[in-house]
Amino acid sequence: MTTEKTLPEFYSDRLHFRIGVLEDLDELDAFFSSDASRYVGGPRPRGETWDALCSGVGHWHLRGFGLWIVTSLEDGKMVGVAGLQQPEGWPEPELIWVIFSQYSGSGYATEAVQAIRPFIAREFGVTQPMSLIYPEYKAVVSMAEKLGARRIEDVEIPDGAVPAWRFPAPTGGTDA
């Protein structure tokens, strides 16, 4: 049996959101093997980044949503990863974003979240996504709260309770 799905990609003013491909591994590994990834699952060996890339692509097929590779429209360089994930045992999808440290302060994280929220509301029915954020990652907490996210009860995942924030439904419609 063959199933064929069109995996969505879209654009914001400065960013392109696309599904991961094999050629992304080197750039993903450069970030996830560094200390800059400490709040987002790293540092980790290249083999684990390979597994994460494969899992991310498979997530689209198994759940119908997933993570995008985020690239700059200006130069085509990968600036991060963002989207929805719901690993086994999680109660609901999580909105995540990881913008590589060299692009910190560029506004890419805010732009990515602002673009993704109406897209996931329209395409996947996820209107008020949660995000699991370590409170000590103050810049991310601050950004999420500036975009309207509010602290909610910790969310139970298989690893235990994790601090969580919930975004409000997007305003101004769900056109991305």
C-alpha cells in the first residue's frame, strides 16, 4: 500500500519553513553538538541528531504535523527548527522553536512563532498550543510571554512534570 501526503511548507516575511532533508544534517549537528543547545536536548552526538532528523521527518507521516527547518529567505541559510511535536506519551502537541545562537537577536524566533501559530490553527486545528520551557531559559520565557503565552500547570510527559506555557488563539484570522 502506498500513501502519498503533501508535506506543507510556507513562508513568512523573512523565513522559509520546509521539511528536513538529508543535506540538513551537518548544520543541525553543528548546533546540537554545541553547548548552545543545552536547553533544547543537547549537546548530543551526531548519531542522536541523525535520529532526531529521521524522527522529525517521520513525525509528519505518523502524526500529520511536525517540525520545519527554518531558513532565511535572504541567503537560504538554516537559522533553526520550529513547529509542532507530540512524542509518544505527551498529552498534546507542543509548539517549539529553536533559533541557532548566531541568529540570536535577529527577531527570527518571534517571526517564526507568529507565522506558525495561525498556520497550525488553520491546518491542524491547534489554536492554543502549549510550549514546554525551562524557566531558567529566561529569553525564551520572555519572548513567549510577549507573544501572549501564560504559565499553566506543569505538563506530565514520560520523563516527569515539565513547566509549560499556553499561547492564546491567534488574532487576526488564521491566514499564514
